[in-house]
Amino acid sequence: MKKIITGIIVGLISLAITFATFETFSWYHFGDIPTEVVLFRLIGFFIIVNIVLTGGIIIIRKSKKSDEKKF
């Protein structure tokens, strides 16, 4: 259950980062319908951000487990 909740939170954070980045750099505005190119870039960027955040969480969890084993 903890992994599912973490996955949902990571997905929402990734989505927020993706839209915030695209809005900040004026690549996409929320009121517009995205073209195929913009949609492809949105999906690709979302996947990359999601992988990076998930990888960071995995690394943090492994380091915590290794710290617990030392004591």
C-alpha cells in the first residue's frame, strides 16, 4: 500500500513539474489544445521526470536500509 501511495504522489509531482516547466518556458499554455509535437514532448518529459524521481526514491530507500543494517 505504501508503494502505491508513493507512486501516485510521484506521478502527481511529475505531472506538476512537467506542466510548470512547459508553462514557464512558454512551450505550452493550459488554455491551448496541444499539437502532436507538444503532446509528444509533454509525455516524454513526464516520463523522464517520473523515472528520475522514482530512481531517487529507490536510492534513498536503499541507503536507509543499509544504514539500518549497520546498527
